[in-house]
Amino acid sequence: VCSSDLDTPTPNPLRPLMCRMSVTIVVLTAIALVVSLALGRPITAGGVLIGVALSVMNLRLLDRQVARVNLPPDADRAGKKRARNTIARAAGVRLGLVTALVVFSFIIGVDFSLGIVTGLAYCQVVFIVNTFRVVTSANMEER
């Protein structure tokens, strides 16, 4: 996540955020795996790994998509709306696929599904907390 991609056409503001998140996600995943295995739930541990992988994949796709948006500073309102809609549509498709996977995983077992949901949930919480930190620190620097 922290490596610089050569295919990124423009500087991406999400890159430092994702680097910070990676360390937190690895630590939380290790804790979740230890707890799941200590409780005798190896299938839940597998679900956590899949949930984390799905969440990281989603964030990487979002990162790549935001980096590819080449919006000039003087873009009109319609251009900005088109860019937002493109990103929103792709996010909606990814959300639908992840939701379908979680619903389908209930066939395998409730423990497995709960592991996936746990991995997805704490990765999203880490993303929100880190985004909040970046936004508030940027606002503090402007003052």
C-alpha cells in the first residue's frame, strides 16, 4: 500500500492516508486472528482475513480511481459532477459485490460471515478515523 505506483498519473492525497492505515490494519488483524484462534474459531479467523482483504482491495481501487481523475482546477460544475458520479457508480458496484459476498457467505456458516463482517467493519472504522485526523489536521494548519 505504501509503495509508489509508477502508473499513478498525478499526486494522490489518499496515498499518505493509506500508508498510515496499513500499519493499524495489520495490528488489528493480528489481534483479531489471535482472539479468534484462542476462542477455537479458526473459520472466523479465515473470515476476518477475507474481510480485511476485501476492504483493502476496495480502498486500493478507490485510491487508483481517485488518482486517475484528471480534473482541471477551472473545471465547470458539470465536469465535477461527472467525475463524482463516476466514482460513486464504481463505489456502488463494489459495495453491491461485497454485500452479495457477505450474504452468500452465510451459506458457509455464521462464524465465517461474522469474521468477514468484522474484518470489513474495523477496516472502515480505521479509514474513517484516519480520514478525520487528516481533515482536522489540514483545517488546523489553515488557521
